[in-house]
Amino acid sequence: MSKQAKTAISPTREEDYPEWYQQVVRAADLAENSPVRGCMVIKPWGYSLWENIKTGLDGMFKATGHVNAYFPLFIPKSFLEKEAEHVEGFAKECAVVTHHRLEQGPDGKLIPAGELEEPLIVRPTSETIIGATYAKWVQSYRDLPVLVNQWANVVRWEMRTRMFLRTTEFLWQEGHTVHETETEAWEETRKMLDVYKQFAEEYLAIPVLTGEKTASERFPGAVSTLCIEAMMQDYKALQAGTSHFLGQNFAKASGIQFQSREGQLETAWTTSWGVSTRLIGGMIMTHADDDGMIMPPRVAPSHIVILPILRKGCDEEAVLKYAEEVAAMIRTKTYAGRAVEVIVDKRDVNAGEKGWEWVKKGIPLRVEIGPRDMEEGAVFVARRDQGPKEKTSYKREAFAEAVSGILEEIQTNLFERAKVLRDEHTQTINDYETFTRFFTPKNTEKPEAHGGFAMSHWCEDPACEEKIKNDLTVTVRCIPFDRDLNDTGKCVVCGKPAKGRVVFAKSY
Ligand SMILES: [Zn+2]
């Protein structure tokens, strides 16, 4: 689409990326702000997307031996205090419940009453409460491993929020596992990161890098944090999922001990791992364009919308009947293990307007059916990964046969596009001058999309990491697993010798 052409979303990505993002969330009908500051209402189209994410991931968790359980929303304050680093990491963003009753005051207004003996924290994450439970469950090596996941909501009191990317309350899953040995716990940590990578790439069509976080970016209380990192269309990084090797830190704090095979009392090894509704923010910023959302077919709330085009004087009933027949025909097909889902939009809304609504919502395929298509036994198809005016005519049987292949093509195309963008904006940088230029926008007042992933040497001194953060708001996104340690060079900041490159970027 040329620059002059009117786009469905205003501003465009180039004009104002953060505002474009908010407008896509709204125009795609995914979510809206709520009366509670920092908390969003996830609307049916957005929630359906989350349900598909959940179903896909849950299947992968089960296939790797995990089961689901549910733990309390509230955590006693004393539990959080057990792990020093953990409490420090979360203390500043906790919602605290101090009362359990409301009483009517003299002016009729409600006043909190019944002060709790011990305040309760609305879970920011559940290591401590789950740890206390596991301490009871685990007595012997025969009780291990414990491989449990929880789907839940959590609260982190955020000052600056953005729908899906950073909200005070969000939905997520948190896996919490207990193991007999350090090796086994490490294997679990890696395995779940691989599950996240596979899910992000195969379902969400988001290419990700995998690696380890530096100490400063680690989960509070973890020995090591592994992550998947993706590049958004403004070339910033988004941490899309993390898997933590907790060592024995939380097991010690919660008293998870077991009788070993040799009959000795030993402390267990634990892991935790999570992804959240942030993934939806990541999908928007990876795939959406200046006309709105683009849903990867594997998780799309629905695959196809049929839009009957009812012209004045045409046999409306016959066209609608034909549309239903086509829908029924397509619904017998499957895509990625799921029946192809079709919506027939019969609403009495102007056809052009209706079509654009679905463009903005990002449904993978739009099928127009008018009186002439009906006469010819045909359908008129538009793909969301192509321009809004590009349409192809098919005989209806041929379309039904082709549909799952077309969906797969869209899925692959979205992934490939994202990968090309990432590769084009990943640069090997060896000196601080080039590094600084790479991460400095031309317009400092209102920064344009700039930067990307800089692959540079780092001496592993936190002081150099800190300097880059202060100078340029750039951080080490990860120390990639697959980096070449024979690639020796000089730390991009201080010039000391370093082995292998790390990924630097600005991030969400
Ligand atoms: Zn250095």
C-alpha cells in the first residue's frame, strides 16, 4: 500500500508506533481499558485467542508429563519473606489485603474493618505458596518428580501499563516442578524453554532466540533464568517466556526435603516457568500492519469469515443459503488438527464497512459471496497476509479442498516475514561508536523505529552492562545457547577480551 493510501489504522506504524499498537488492540476488538486502573477487559475476540494459546500450550505441557492444579490467590506475607531476593524483587509491586470486611460509616460510605492478623499478598507469582504445599507432598524420592502447572491470574502493581504488554493483573501459566537431582532440574528448565520456543514459532509464528539471562535480568531468587526473545516491528526485543532453574533456593526456604535412595534427608531441586497474555502483545507487534491485526491461523479465534454481498433486488435468501452451504462444506475440513472454523456474517451492515471490520480483526481469510458468485458456484477470497484489494476467485469445491493448504501458507508466510525482519535488523557490532549510533534515534524528541539486535562481545562485568543501560537504555537480552565461543573479541564497552557474542537490544 502506498504512503498516500488511507490505512485502516491511524496513525501508521511509521508515524507513531506506540499509538498504532493501542489503536490495533482497539480496532481488532481484542481488549479495552477497565474502570480499574491498569487492568484490562479482554473482549471475546481476544479471549478466544487466549483460549487457543492455552489449548495449544496445555497440550504440550501434558505431552511432556505435566498435570494441572490450582493454588490460592492469596499468599501470607510471611511466606514471601522466606526468600530474601525474591521478596526484594516483588515487594515494590504487591497488592496487599489488610482487611476482610466492610462496615457502613455514619455517612453511609463503606469502611474496611476486621483487620487481618497477617496481611495477605495477592500473588505476583506462586513459588512460595506452592513451595509450602510441596513441602508436605514430598517425603521420599518416590514422590519425585512433581510436575505441576497452574493456569491463573497474577497481580503486579505496575505504574505504567499497556494492554497485554504490561498490565497490573494478567493471565498466565506457571509451572512449578520438584526434582531429585540438580541434573534433572536443569533438564526440565531447558525442556520447558524448548516447549516455549516451539510454541512461539509453530503456533504464534514468532521467531525467537533462546539463551540465558545475565545476573541483573534474572528472576528474583533464581540461580539461572532462560528466556525466549523476539524482535518486534519497531526492532525492540520482547521477552516472550522464561524458564527458571531455582537450584535449592526455594526448596530450602520452603523446606522441601526428601528421603533419598540412600536413606538420607536431602533438599530438593526446583524449577518454575511461565508465559502470559503478553504473548498476545507480542503477536500484535510481530504480525499486525497498518490495517490492523493479522492472526496466525493456528491460534486464530476463527479461520474464515463469509461475507454475503446482498445487492438491491437480488434474491437475498438464495445468497444466504448458498453462503451457509459453502460454510458447511468448509467446516468438514481440518487445519492443524482442528476443524476449520467459519463465521457467516449476516449482519445488516454496509458490505464495505463489514469487510474492513474483519480486516482489522485479522481473520486469516475473507470470503465474499454475491449473486454472481452464487450463479457460477464460486467464491471470492482475500487473504489477510496480502493486500486488502487482492482477491482470488475459486469454484467452491476447489476452495474447500484448498483451504487448509492456504491457511498453512499464511502461517508459514507470517513466520518467514518476521524472520526476515529480524535478520535484517540484527547486526554484528565491534566498537562502541557504531554501537551507540545503532541505538540512537535520529529524532530524539519522538524516536523513530531504530536499532535492533546488536551481536557484540561483552566481558561479563556488570559495570559494562550498567553503562550501556544508562547511556542507551540497552540491555543484554540473552547470552545465546548457540553462540560461538571461538569467536573471540573485545568487550564493546571496556575493550577487555571476551569470548562469544551476546544479544543487546532495547526492550519492552
Ligand atoms: Zn567490559
